[in-house]
Amino acid sequence: MGAAMYALQVLALVFVAVVGIGVFVALALYVVDSVQSNDAIRRNYPVIGRFRGLFTKLGEFFRQYFFAMDREEMPFNRAQRDWVYHATKGKDNTVAFGSTRNLNIPGTPIFVNAVFPPLDGQFATTDPMVIGPHARVPYLARSIYNISGMSYGAISKPAVEALSKGACEAGIWLNTGEGGLSPYHGAAPCDLVFQIGTAKFGLRDEHGRIDDDKLRAVAANPQVRMFELKLAQGAKPGKGGILPGEKVNEEVAAIRGLKVGQAGISPNRHPEIDDFDDLLDMIGHIREVSGKPVGFKTVIGSSDAWEELFKLIVERGSESAPDFICIDGGEGGTGAAPMPLIDLVGMPIREALPRIVDLRDRYGLKDRIRIIASGKLVNPADVAWAICLGADFVTSARGFMFSLGCIQALKCNRNTCPTGITTHDPRLQQGLVVQNKYKKVANYAKGVIKEVETIAHSVGVSEPRQMRRRHVRIVQPDGSSIPFNKIRPSYQPDVAAPRTGA
């Protein structure tokens, strides 16, 4: 009995102490909030006003997990993410009962199944395609779906290693992003596309220009199959790359030529490229020095401005053309960018892609310039839609981030990514186990390709790139749908093209 009373007295003292500490903290916060001048809510409503910020942060969590419907979230909804997560397991990714997608929303693509599709034994398979026939070392690309640019520094060491091994396993290419070639890109012998950003990280001389000796050294790496000159990206057209200083550790600084803790701010464009003549000269120079195919990545503001490029290519000769053009939609993603650029600048991929495809085809360059579509294309329907409209390849960054375990926490720019993908904090990186995640990367890529081939089989063609605009209908505001070739007729004969490559 005495022991019980003693325990109760101790608990009572602890309770009084906790209450006393709580009252003291509340009074201290009351004084602090009353005298500070930065936050009007806290100044007018001391202590209580602090809960506004807490609830705002918690609201993001509750909306994602409890209140948002499967098709409501942005930038990617739960249905899109769940498809990726299921695909990474490499198992059956079928669903039951019926579609949760509202097929009456304007802009929704609906694929046109064939009346008499090929028999089950006549599968649609993706053929390899040659990129850069005029380069000394052309690239025979095996996959229609590949990994878009994510630089080491923006993403972590284990993330790069998992992507490298996953790309090798799936037979797809991995774009290095503008941060240069790190040792972790060589974690497996995958095909690499070396991206040359406006800061020329990994290739720059003391003046910030391309050093040809460094270019030759990078090109000598047999894994580097192509070079991509980055003019602009969808999330921030007219603004260079932004790598926050807290992500620049010793290794990142050494690879990029920065100081530890120094923010990596790239120029908003290549200073030595003032017009399309300069652009073609630069592409030709890189191709001549490296011997590898060279193209560029950009965002379309108006297709009218780009007609001059295709005219110039015809005047100079098709050998002067870029080997590929990667079109990034205004809905593209990034680790850090000003909100006005993310929200308001750049044409969406669904409008930009057919415009550039039509320009290329109108000037007779279909077999010379490959078109790569990028920008929020993470599911098979997205990829199949892009192929129908004329893309030769599709790339994705955020889709592969989901395959690594990304939960869309929106912390990419803070070095606090809870899944270890976009942080250099060792404690957080330990959650990303490379030997497990690379298999998920490979399974996701294989899953997308398999289901795009399934769609191609359903519409009655034997290879995804034989799909045409007539094979996809677009839902209109009145709920009806129209074949895309009636909305925007192709400049090429609307017939299946012969297979290329192999």
C-alpha cells in the first residue's frame, strides 16, 4: 500500500512539473509572439496563432492520405502513383470491377481498338531505332521509354546507382542531367546520355565554355552514347538550373567545379548561342569532337519561332540537323524553380509535341531527326498517346522517382527528402537500398513498355511506332470524342511506316 501511494505521489509531482513547464513555455511564447513583428497572426493572437502554421503543414499530409480522391491530386494523383508502385513489383498489375477514370473529361485520350486485332501469338514488339546516322558512332536505341535528366547533386548517390543498375537491367538509357558524369552513373554498364547544361558542368573550362579535351574524354567512355544540349526545361523556361547550396558537398563540388556549400546556379541560356545558326554550329562541333549523336532539349513557347530552325536545316543540308529534339512540356518537373515559371510558362506537352512533329515532317526530316517527348508522361497511356502523335521516344524523371519510392513529399529543394532520393543526408539516404530499388526501376520500365505494346496490339499494329493519330480519340467538351488526325491532321501519310533500325 505504501509503494502504491509513493507511486501516486511521484506521478502527481511529474504531472505538476509537466503542467508547470507547459505554462512556462506558453508564457514565454506569448511574450515572444507579442513583441515580434514578422507575423501579424502571431502578434495579434499569441501562441494560438502558431497553430495556423502547424495545421497548414499537416493539411498537406491529410489531403494526400485521407481526403483527396484517387484522381484529384496534383502534380500526380494517387491512381498514377499507385500504377507505378504496383509495376515496380514486377507482378500482375491488373485491376478489378471497372475504371475509376472519368472518361468524359475534355482532353482524355481514348485508343481505337481494331475490329480484328492480331491473334495473341502475334505480339506487338518494340524495334530498336537508330539515332544519329551521320555521327561516327550512331546509337541504336533499344527502348521507347527511358530515364530523363536527373543530375547527381539534385539526386543522391544511392538514387543514381539504383537508376544506373535499373537502366542496365531494363535495357534503357539514363540521362545524366546537367551535373556532369559521376562515378555512380557507372554503377552498371547502362547506356548514358550526357546532358550539357548552360553551365557546362563536367566539360567547362575556366571561362565556362566547353573544353574540347574534356569533351573527348567523356565521349571516350563507351557508356556515353549521346550528348543532349539543354536549352530549357519545362519547369523553368528561361531560367538555368538551381542546385541549393546545402546539397553541394565535397564530391558534388568537385564534379561540378563549385565550392562546398556554393549554390549551383546555371546561366539562363548558353551565352555562345544567340540564334539558330549558332545552335547548329554548336551541335555540329560537339558531334565532330565527340563522334556521338547530338541533340537538344527545349520547351516550346510558340511553334512559329521554331520554323526558322527547320528552314535553316534544309538550307544547310540534313547532315547539319540535330540528331534528336527532346520536347519538354510546361508541366515538367524539377527540384527547385520559381513558382511563376512552374505554373505559367511553357506550352504543355499535349500541344507542343504535335506542333514540333508537324514542323519536322513538313520539312522532310522525319527519318533524320528523332523526337523525344518529356513532361509528366509516367503511365502507359501517356507514352502510347505520345507515340501516336509522332514521338519516337518518351523519357520521364518523376516516373522513375516514384519507382525509387518517391512519395511526392515535395521536399526536393530542401535536402530533407524522406525517401533518400533528393537528399545528401546519410541518415535519410540509408532508407534507399540500391539492391532493392534498382529492381523496381527495371520492373517499372519493363511494365510501361509491355503495356504500351499491349495498347499497340489492341489497336492492330505490330510495333508501337506504327500507331498513328487516327488510333487515338480525344474527348471534347460535349462528351463526344474525335480522332486526333481530324483535330490536327498529320503532314505525313497516315499509314504505318516501315520499321527502322535493327
